[in-house]
Amino acid sequence: MRPNGTEASAETTRYHVQAATSDDLAALVQMQMALQESMGGVGANMLHLGRRSTVRLVDHYQRQIADDQTRVLVACDVPSAEVVAMGSGRIWVHAEYVPARSGELVDIWVDPDHRRRGLAGRIARRLVRFFRARRVEFLSVNYVSSNAAAEALWKGIGFHPTLITATAERRTVEAFAGMETQRIVPVGYRAAMGDEQVRASLNLLG
Ligand SMILES: CC(C)(COP(=O)(O)OP(=O)(O)OC[C@H]1O[C@@H](n2cnc3c(N)ncnc32)[C@H](O)[C@@H]1OP(=O)(O)O)[C@@H](O)C(=O)NCCC(=O)NCCS
């Protein structure tokens, strides 16, 4: 999105941003895998999809596309007819909290060859319209703190970082905290022990 909210018209006509359909499943899976890969690239120590989970991505996106509380968008490059970007908006209901509903922007990805042409901004605006139509007032997005492009994108449209998720390997914390590190009892060995012994081992390890 340009700072004044306008888009370059040539770029606007070159790309179509539209709701994803089952025809886009393969492209969505590929982009999700590229997104996961890029998270490694920004040097983040964080949870990410295991290799075996990628086979379930087709089901995942099929459900997301059919879900009334989610909007999955793709951007198509008209000249090549290729899907080159994606982004989703998901409505969460959490009745115990205020506000009771929130909107999350997730899985925003633009193919490297098509970046800095306003696509992420266009996708974000379409998702905001989806949230507005559902009267969702509170929005959030997660991004890795070292991801300068994401930070600039989100700050540029009014998001302010409020929560920090800090991550560490347990062994690193143990070392810093001056804790004695203990060898973990292998699961097979634990299973072979009686209940009493298992509890004792867990206490020792905990
Ligand atoms: C972050 C990402 C989605 C941006 O997509 P994009 O289509 O290039 O973004 P836009 O062209 O809409 O840029 C909008 C604004 O974001 C900021 N921005 C985007 N990329 C930037 C970069 N590499 N460096 C600095 N600012 C950047 C700029 O302010 C830009 O406005 P401008 O071009 O008028 O200066 C894209 O780089 C990407 O897919 N990265 C890998 C996946 C990822 O990080 N996703 C976000 C996770 S929340």
C-alpha cells in the first residue's frame, strides 16, 4: 500500500486479488512451504511445521477455504496466470475476553519476484474489508521481530507491536540459570519402569 492509500494503476491491473478456490490448493501449499522456509531465513528460533505435516496442508487449506470465519485470498499475475501471493484473515471468538472477537491476518506471502508492488498491502486491505463486513474491530498479526519487511508493512498500516514472544532452547536457559542439566530418561526405558519409578524419574527430571 502506498502511504497515501493509492496504488499504481499498472500494478493494480496486472494482478487480480481474489478469494481462493480449490483450484488454488497446490499454489497455496507451495507458498506456505516457501513461507516456512523463509522463517528459517530470518534466523528465528520458533515453532514451525514439520516436514510430514506438509502433506496435510491441502486438507488444511481446503477447510480454510470452506470456513465461514476465514477468508483466504490469492493474487494472480494476469500475464503469466500464476498465483504469486496469498494471505488469510481469520476470525477468533474468545467469549471470556474483551473484545469477544478478533481478526488475525495470517500467512501473508508474496513471491520474491513480485514484491514491492503493493501486493501485500492490497491483500491486507481486502482482509480488513472482510473484517469490517463481519464487524470485527480488533485486529492482530504475528511476525518475526527480525523480519524488517513485515515490520515495515504492518507498522505502515497502523499495527503496533504489543506482545513479544521470546524463545530459547531449554538447555540454554538451564545454562544461564546455573541449573544442573540432567540426562533425559529415554521414553522406551520409562515405559518399562513401574508407575512409582516413572513418577520419581519425572520429579528428578522436572
Ligand atoms: C513482507 C511481504 C509480505 C511484503 O510484501 P510486498 O508485496 O512486497 O509488500 P508491499 O509492496 O505491499 O509493501 C507495502 C509496504 O511495506 C513496506 N515494505 C515491504 N517490503 C519491504 C522491505 N523489503 N523493506 C522495507 N519495507 C518494506 C514498505 O513500507 C512498503 O511500502 P512502499 O513500497 O510504498 O515503500 C513480503 O516481503 C514477503 O512475502 N516476505 C516473506 C513472508 C513474510 O515475511 N510474510 C509476513 C509475515 S507476517
